[in-house]
Amino acid sequence: MKRSHKISIWIASALLALILALVLLVALFDWNRLKPYIDNKVSAAIGRPFVIQGDLTAAWQREPTEHGLRALVPWPTFTARDIRVGNPSWATQTHFAQLDAVQFRLSPLGLLIHHINVPSVQLSGPQIDLERDQHGQTNWAFTLPSDNTPSLWQLNLGAIGFDKGQIALDDATNRVKLQVTITPLQQAIPYDQIVTQATTEARADVGHDVGKTVDANKTKPDTSASADRTSYQFAWTVTGSYQGTPVTGSGKTGAVLALQQTDQPFPVQARMHIGDSKIALVGTLTDPMHLGALNLRVWFAGTSMAKLYSITGITLPETPPYATEGHLSAELHAHGSRFSYRDFRGRVGESDLGGNLLVVTGDARPKLSGDLHSQQLRFVDLAPLIGADSQTEKQQRGDTTPQPSDKALPVEQFRTDRLRSMDADVTFNAAHIEHPGNLPIDSLSTHVFLDNGLLRLDPLQTAVAGGTIDGRIRIDGGAQPMRSALNLRARHLQLKQLFPTVQAMQTSLGEINGDATLNTSGNSVAALLGAANGDVKLLMNDGAISKTLLETAGLNVANVVMGKLFGDKTVQINCAAADLTGTNGLFTSRLFVLDTSDAIIDVDGTINFANEKMDLNVTPHTKGLRIFSLRSPLYVKGTLKNPDVGVHAAPLLLRGGGALALSVVAAPAAALLAVIVPSRGNSANTCQQVLTSLRNAPATSKK
């Protein structure tokens, strides 16, 4: 044999021996010898104690997904048992995390080019204690070494698997304490089966208080091919409290969370009760690093939408019990996030509600935008907006403000701080509004703007009884107390449509027109009216008034007055004209006249909304020689809640004189003439004739 051949054989044999020795060394190496080194390096990297208390082992096998010569290289699967990750010194618990074992596979060839390729990590028996103190420090924020030099190493982590475990959260900042228990299911459950079951259960649960929320045929769950590729394999339960409110919940998840494969769905399902608010969801997550492919069907329900503020941070108004169902998607980023709740439908009280909402964070305040619509809105369901619902309903939605028994105006405080917590740009349209007294408010539309505490409803438009009420409202929630400005116009409100059950109105061609311009401040309806400044003008022509009508409309004071003047009979009204001016809640009658077929009724005096007291005189003037039973003036005193109406002890007024006996100045009558708009049809507006005569009549002293 040639010498060169012998040398080649010796070299090859040496290399084979070296490779064999290396293989034997790796296969027989006691990896536990590396634990002190690994513990020190990891502890230094995360800034807190890390220790592997159990064995560290490695098993080698070829990777079935590799091809060619790469398939010949075995991959190690490392298993580290009984791992402890410590907490920072301020935390109340000793450990941040405890795991029975961590198992992960590693590509050895990738290490040659500084790539750490870990296709999967399996966590066994995780016990994690999450904690945030009152200063905002969190134990899940690790202190990493400060080094501006870019690392040569690149980590590629594919998926995280887990089995039964415990997760605890103690958040002192947000007053949250939760205990989550995760357990494996006896067998995997297909995705579409859980979606169907969860949809049925969620609709039954959240719709318990308000009935059926949506048409199930219009909200089919996602059972696409991508969703079918996964299944539910773990169940979880949660108990605890949120800001002092009990929390319970349960749900199901998949077993493997893919971090790099953005097309691999991870199934999630949950049902949560936070006090009397209910949240349910079912769907998939396919991009956990950004939540950019969050695809969920979500249900919300509770006694009032305002209670969602503490859960979601979104300012919503007080409402009756509600339930909604829609599609939620999200994109979470460090600089800001987007949450979209699309195509939702539901009920608020007995009104329907639907639309699309988008919440964007990242600026000084989160911003809510979108469109809302209702086909049938019950007027009574708007009462909680101003605190005008019943005491029982207030207690049900959690309001503890007692309404004084002697007060008629709501004293419940508006939450002006919430107006400053977010911005908004939302349109709302209600196709039809149902009033319990058959008041035909046909529709409502408005554009809501909220910018740094400044709330504007502009425009605000309603179709009422064949006419319109439109205007704008401005509320400055940044001021203390809250400042408000209101400008409304009512035109062509048809009396026979306003009072469809009053027979005397059905042949009437009369209508109501009016203007209101008010500026005020206060944090409740009572406070706002108690500090109001401005003018209110109102005209009604060719109508009728009866005790039954006033009682139906809830006008108790007017009901008592008309009963004393006319008894139970229906009174035809040629014209009712009112011009009131307010200063700090004290409204004075510049002109308040009712022209009937038998008499002219003159009302003067004041209504003080600051203390809800009245001081009015009602003076009837008989027309010509017509018989009118009561010709002595009435007084109206007492409060709005408890009026006192009686007859003045004064001489009978002289017969005759009619409008000439009224002490009417020309200015108020002329001001009301400006409110008159051309009547629909060919008939002239009776109020125009009455006010013209009052304006031109010489003023005389009252007797």
C-alpha cells in the first residue's frame, strides 16, 4: 500500500474516531454540570434569581422536517425540571414562576450562523404569580442588561405549548385579584362544535335580562377552513375580584400557541361575570405577537353600559339593562392599539341598537368613533341619561344617589371626569322613537363630538308629530361645575299627532312652535336648571286642553290649575303664548297668555328652579258678557313636587275688557310674533291675530 494511502486512511480514521468520541461525549455528557453556568447567565440576563433545581437532560433525534444532508444531523431536545424564577425584592411572593419542567428542541446547525432556532417550547405544570404594586411596578417587567451594541444572535421561537397550571394576578393599582386554573380536557373538542355551543350559551346568558338580542341567522360564527385546523384541549376557570366586584369565569383554549406562524389559529372561548356585567367571547387568535388577527364573536350584557367604563376604559352613558353581540378584532402595538367592534346588534332596555365602533389608543386620550343606529328606540330607555329613571331602576344599575322626596328634578351627578378620559366622533340615528304616552317622536339623529372634555351634539335633529325639533347642545366637562349651552327650535308640531288619544284634537289644525336658548352650569339636571340663564318662547294655536290630557302628559301643576278654572270639561284654546326669561334659575313670565273661547287667562310671576318653588298668579278675564264661573285670580305656590293652588281673596274683576284688561307691554308680544312661522295649509295662525291685538292694545293697570 502506498504511503499516501496509508496517511489518508489514518486521517479518516482519526476524524471518525474524533466524531465518534464527540458523539459519545454529547450522548453521555452530564448536562447537570452546566446548570450553575446556565443559572448565572440567565439570572444576569433577566435581573433576578433563576435556578434549575431538577435534572437537565438532552435527547437526540433527527428532525423529520429537514431534507438532504441536514436531515442526518440530530437535534437535541432539552428538558429542565423543577425551575424557579424569582421575584424582585418589593414583591410579596417569593417566586414569579415555578415550572415542573420546560422542554424545547434546538437546531444545532443554526448555532453556526448565530441563529437560535427553537421550533417549540413545552411548559409543564406552570405556576405564575403576576403582581403590580400601588406605585405601578410590575414583576413581569424584567430588567435586562443595558447594552447598545446589537446582538449577533437571533432568536426564532416557534410555538409555546402548556399543560395544567395556575396563574395568579394581584394588581394593587387597578384593584384586581384573580386566580386562574388550567386543566386538560379529557379529549380534544373540534373548534366549530365549541363555537356553536358557546354561541347558544352566550346568547342565553347575556340575553337573560333583555330577551333575544339578535337574529341568529345574521351572526353566524366563523367556522372557516382555517379555524377547523385546530381544536380546544384545555379548560380554565377564574375567580377573584375586580375593583371590589366579584369575578367568575370559565372557558377553553387550544394547547399550542404559535408565535411565528401567523396563519396557525389558536382557539379561545370565555364567559365572564364581573359583578352584574357579562362578557362572553369565542373565536381564534392567529398572530399573538401583535393580536393583528384576533377574530372573535363577543357578547356584552349588564344593567348599564356605564359600568363598562371600569372594565374597558370607554366612556358610555347610563342605560337600562342591555345586551349586544358583534365581531371584535384588535391590533395591539407598543405605540397604540386599535379595537374594532363591528356589525354588532343588541338591545338596550326594549330598544334595539346596532352599528360599528372603533377605539384607537396611542394619543393623549383614546378615541371612540363609529356609527350607531336604532330602528325602534323607546323614549323611556333614554331616561337614565339624565338620571330620570325610577329609584328602583337606579338601584339596579348601581346608582346610590338618593333622590330627595320633595324634589322633582333629578339630582344624580353626571360623571364629568369620564368626559375628559377619552375623545369621540360618533353618529347616532334612530328611525323611530316610541313614547309610552304615544308621543310621536318619529326619529332622532345627532353627531356626537367629544374632545378633551368638550361634548357637542351638533346637529341634533328630531322629527316630532309631523314637525321638527333641531338645534345643538354644548357641554364643557372640563369646567367645574360643568358648563352647558342649549339652542333648540321646534317647528310645526301638529297637535292631533302630539295627542292622538284626545278626541278634541283630532279635528284641530293647530300646531306648536317654540325656541329655547339657555346657558347654565352644574353637574346634575337639578343644578343645571337651577343656574340657567336664557329665554324660552312657546306658541300653541287652535288646540284643546283638559284635565285628562294634562294628567297624561304629567303636567301636574297645570292639571290642578285647569281643574279649578274649568272643571273636567275640555277647553278649546285659540292661542297659548309663553315668553319666559331666566336668570340663575329664576324664570320670570314676560308674557304667558291663554286665549279661549270664553276667556283670556293671564299668568305672571316666577318659577325658581334653584329651589323648585313657584310664585304665580293666574288671572282670568271673561270675554264680553259670556258666563265664566271663576273670575277671581288664582295663586300657584309651593314646589314643583307639591304645588299649592288656591283662589286669591280679592274682589271680583270687572266684566268685559278681555285682552284690554291685561297689562301687556308691546315688546313680549312682538318677540313672540317672530316665533310664528307660516302654518301649513291655507289657514292663518290664530296666535298671530291674538299677539297682534295684544301688541297694539293699550296697556292698563290690573285691578
